[in-house]
Amino acid sequence: MALDGRAAMSELKGNELAETTLAVVDRVRPHVGIIVLAMGVVFAVIAGLVLVRSQQAAEQAAGWQACIQAIRGREPGGLEEVAVRYRGTSAGWWSELVLADIALADGNGLVLAEPAQAKARLAAAADLYTSVNAQRPTALAAERGIFGLARTRESQGQLDEARRGYEALVTEYPESPFKAMAEARLAALGLASTQRWYKWFETPPVAPPNPPDEPSGDTPPPSATEPAAPTGEPPTGAGDPPAKQPSEPPAG
């Protein structure tokens, strides 16, 4: 057996590839402990990343479940809780967007009947859309936030800001499903009739004048108690002597 081992070693020494491999092994042997430790660290990091991603996925799933339950139950309070608890996630973004959409619809519905409440609801919608946009959402949430804020500014009569929002959406997200609607609103805002309508809508209504007080039934009209005002000339026949009737027909 010893002879076979020495023969194998002599054959390896005659092989260039084998000799190179043995040389590398000799150089690496003193650092085997460090290499093993480094590999252990790498595997630990990979395992940690997998665990973190798994936890993030579970957290996102829980957030979406809470968001969907709040929407199905029509619970604005539940949406507010999801928006705060899962802020910065997709579930948090869409919870705020749904709340903003509700506030915008309320404001547009109350604008004629309850102007003060409509103003408050539109302001709430603008704040919610702004909050979502400040978190720099991704994908469809980003597009919905920009379009929703532009639509709210238009409802508030801030047409220049609305126009800038629509233009930003069309420019930054040319493939957005909201692009066609943004372009339609831009075209509408460019019409003179739209400008006149908004100007008329923002003009406060003028209160009609108060009707004159009607005379009570106990007081006779002024003409019955007061003489007519003089006109500078006596009325016809007034103050003239009575006409003298001729006793005879005029001579023929």
C-alpha cells in the first residue's frame, strides 16, 4: 500500500495540473479557518435576508388583508389605522388613496348644497393625496396620487395647479391608465367656456333686494288720504268761470 501511495504521488508530481492544484492547496491551508468563517458569515447574511423578506412579505400580506376588510366593511376608521400602521407600504398607500377618493367625492357632492362642508372635505382630500405623494409610492399608486391631487385642485378652483398635475402625469407616466383622463381634463381646461364657468362658479351670488313693505289692511292707500301733488297747472276746467249759455243762436 505504501508503495502504491508513493507511486501515486510520483505520478501527480509529473502532472502539471496536479502540481498546480497542490501548490494552491498548500497556500490556502493556513487560511482555511478564516475562509470557513467568511463562508459562514455569507450564509448567515443570506439566511437573514431571506428571513427579512419573508417577514416583509408576511407584513404586506397582513396589511392588504386589513385594508381589504376595511374597504368591504366601509370602515374609514379601519383604513386610517392601516394607513398609519403600514405607512410606506402598498397597503398603506392605497388605504390613504381610498380615503382621499371618498373625501373628494364628498366634496364634489356637497359643493352646491353645503359649500363650507364641501371646502373642508376637498381640503382633506388634498392633504391625503399629498401625504401619499410625499411617500414616493411606486407603480399605479404613484399615478393615482398625482391624478387625484390634480382633480382635487380643479374642484377647488386652483386651475393652474390642476393643469400642472395633469401635465406631470402625462409626461412622467406615458403608459398610465390615467393618461387619457388627464389629457381630457387638460383639453377641457383650455376651453374658454370652461374658464368662464369656473369664474362664474367662484363669483358669490348677489342677494336679491328686499321687497317693499306692503301696506297693512288698516291703512288706506296714500291716494285716498292725501291730495295729489300740484303740477304747476290747474287741471282742465278747474278755476274757470262756468261757461255762459247763449240765450239765442248766433246771428246768421
